[in-house]
Amino acid sequence: MKAFNTFDTALRLNLLTLFTAGLVFWSSMGLLLPVLPLYIQDLGASKQQIGMVIGGFAIGLLLFRPMLGRLADQHGRKLLLLIGTTIAAIAPLGYLAFTSVPLLMLVRIFHGISMAAFTTGFSALVADLAPLKQRGEIISYMSLAAPLGLAFGPALGGYLQATTGYGILFLLATEIAFIGVLASIQVINPPPVQRQSPVPSKKTNFWRILISPRIRVPAIVMLFAGLSLGSVHTFLPLFIQETGVDLNAGLFFTVSAIASFTLRIFVGRASDRFGRGLFITFGILAYTLTTLLLWQARSSSIFLLAGITEGLGGGTLISMITTLMADRSLPEERGQIFALCIAGFDFGLAIAAPILGFVAEQVGYPNMFAGTACLTFLGLIIFLTQSNKNVPSSLRFALGRGEDSYSLNKL
């Protein structure tokens, strides 16, 4: 991470404070990741009801992210950091207070707003602060907050659920998120540099931005990624329990986070040299392989291998799409562009839990994962052929052999 040595002390301290806020935010989220489906099941919910409650998180993301993106551009990224960490500190108390499925779904929607706010503010602020020549590298390094937080959070959550019950776990999630509030207060949010945008964003509505060539295909890719991730995060703990494999579900997410962390150290710098497309292609392939492995998983080793491939996918795809959107946007519109692109991911998460929960009821978890693999492979085909202005240039970009035709920030 020698790039940080080239920054002045104030910038390094600001990035460190921002990283700390991200680390504790994701730790709080990760703590609940492997246990919420089990908690809802213990309350007597069916598979489809579990999917509906878990999917409520993505509904909060989907409904509020566009508005929060505009808020980030108008009032600064720090406001979103504070909103996200504050809600993350309050929401776990709601899981303790309410036990009916409808009320839990409302709490889950409320919790989803925290993710919409924090990730939009965090990504946009990092892109604002990162020098153009090192943008991919800095975004990848800063995005390590997620896999680090998700490395120890799920394993600790699974341990606490087995040893102390749910009460201590939810209270700890609240306390950890509150540290994120304190860190976010210390973040310095410089105003973005205003330039004349070639895209008249003030006259462009939600749908026109979303279907524009520079946003449309990345949003579709994120949709399929959301479906894949939603199927894994919602149903993996239940699938492991159903198979009778002796494995703490939290360990799946821990090895996933370690794999994600390891890869992100190298991917960012490499993408500054070889382009973003090659690593997005790799990320989609990794997500496809994850669900194929889960289709056949009947032992702890296969589950853990799937965790590794899921981490490799997350370690490349999400950070590279974020960097691609930074390339394809100007500072004054960056919050909206990030929010709209990631809305595809949110929509995938939102529909994954209830729809795939219904599918799992009909055909079982293994076949559900097989169907999800087909969907992510379709996303790969779309990216290979539609990511640039025509099929040949799309193939070159997706394989690291050509430039991004839609980049607004070329060196």
C-alpha cells in the first residue's frame, strides 16, 4: 500500500478514519449475517416467510438509495455516513423487540436504509478523495473494510448464537455500529470539484440515467450479482442445517471475506493498468462457480470452497463496478450514478429472497442454486457482448484488451 505514502498527512488521516467507520459498520452487519435466518426460523417462520423478512433489507436499499444518492451530491457524503451508522446501531434492537413476521420485515426494511446510505456515501467519498491515476488501487484498498468486517463478524455471530443466545448478539451489533457513528463524525468531507458535465443531469430523470449506455449494463450485471449473493446469504445457513453437515455457517462467510480481502490487495492496482473489464468478467465467473458448487455441496470442504469463490467474486466484481462508475461519472453527479447502478444489485437482493424462497420450497435448495448459476452466467454473456459501444469493443474491454469507451475521466 505504498500509494498512501504519497498522500499528505491530513488525507491519510481522513482515509484512515473513513476506513475505521467502514470496518465497524461491516462488522456489525456481519455479526448478524449467519444467524438472522436461523432466528426467524426459530420464531416459527416458513422458508418463504424467511425469504420475505430477509428480502426486506433489499427493499429498504432499493427504495431509498436513489434519494440518498441525490442527497450525497447536494449535501455531502458525510451526512450519508452518519445516517447509515445511526440506523445500523438502532436496527438490531428492533429484532429483539419484535417477533412477528410483518414487524420483523419492517425492521429489516429500516435496516436496509443503513446499507443504502453508508455504502453510497462511503464509495462516493473514496472516489472523490482518490487521485485519478491511483483510483482503482485506492478504492480497492478502502473497500477492504467490508471483507475485514465480514471476516470476524459472521464467525463471532455464529459462536454467540450457539453459546449465549440471540440477545447478547443483537446488543453487540448495536454497540459496534455506534463506534461507526463516532468515527463518521470525525470524517472530513471536502466539497466535490464542480465541472461542466457532458451529461445534463439536472434534466435527466431516474430512468433516463439508468438506461443510458454507461449505466445500463453495469446495473444489469449488479442485478445478477444481487440475485446470486441474495440466494447465498439468505439460504446458506438453512441449507447447511438441512444437509446435516457439521459446519458453523459463519465460517463460510469468514473464508469468503478472507478470500475477498486477499484478492482486493492486488486487483485495484492491476485494474489501473489493465482496465476494469477483465476483473468484472472474473468476478461474474466466480459468482457463477459459487452457486454451482453449492448445487453439489454435501461436505464442509465443498461449502468452504464455495465460500472462497464467493469471496473472490465479491473481491473483484463489486469494487470494480464501483471504480467503473467512478470512471463514468463526474464529481457533481457521482452520488446519483453510484446509487442508480447499485440499485440493480439492490433489486437482485430484494427479489432473491422471496422468489428463490418459493423456488426452494418447490425444488429444494440444490436446484435453486443451480438455477441461480444459470442467471449469473447470463449476466456474463451480457457483459461480454454489451459492455461497450459494440460487440467487438465489448469483448476487448471485458477481456482486458481494450479501453472503456464511456469513461469520462481518462488520463
